[in-house]
Amino acid sequence: MLGHHRNKFLSKLDRATLEEAIRAAERATTGSIRVAVLPHVRGPLERVAELTALRLGLTALPEHNGALIVVVPGRRKFHVWGDRALHEKLGGAFWLALAETISGHFKAGDFTGGLLAGIEGAGRELAAHFPAEPGTGKRDTKETVLED
């Protein structure tokens, strides 16, 4: 039953809305945003997020401006991760505030809304600090923007 919580969580998400939000946010920036819904994992969620970011290629971005929201429904926890350039520009207070916003939605049972708020919040900051080159738009991203 390890995957039960994850599947139940995924079934409550409006994936099309979330994927479009990620695409829209990424068009305005050179950065990347991902959401990963993981089965039961071991170890500290911060470390799981780092390893997931590595697996998804977020740590290989030239400007070190990747953002990731990792959700582990079996633990009823999530973690917001940003690569080092984002931390240098935004500081820890931004990530805490973003996590509180997401958490508020999650506590109300609005999982799509929580992830949407996280994607849009990260997207605004990425666009402000790492804008896409004028006239070029963001390069097309990978085939799947919502990982599971």
C-alpha cells in the first residue's frame, strides 16, 4: 500500500492546469520549475529533494536557477527546493513564505491550488531575477513537467 497515498493524491490534482502553469512560468525565465510526487521515501526530505533535483537535471542548469516542489503524500509532507542562485537572490524567508502558502492550501484540501501557488510564486521570482531573453521566449522543456 505504499503507493496508495501517492495515487490518491495524484488523482486529486488537475495535472493539465499544473503543467500549463509550469510552461507559462518557464516561458518568462531561463530557470526551470518541477513538481515531483514521490512514493514513500527514506531519509530527510531536504536530502530527498536534492537527489530528486539532481535526477531531474535541475542542478545542471547553467545559471543554477532550478526550483522543485517535492510532495510525499505517504508522509503528508512536502519540501520546496531551490538551487544556489535562487537562494542567493531570494534568501530563506522567500522559501519559508512559499511553503506556508502551499501548506495553507494543502490543509484546506486544495492540493492543485497549493501546487499552483508554489509554481506561480517561484515563477514570478525566476522571471524577475532570471528573465528569458527578449524575443526568444523560453526554450521548449521536456516532455513531462509534472513528475510522478
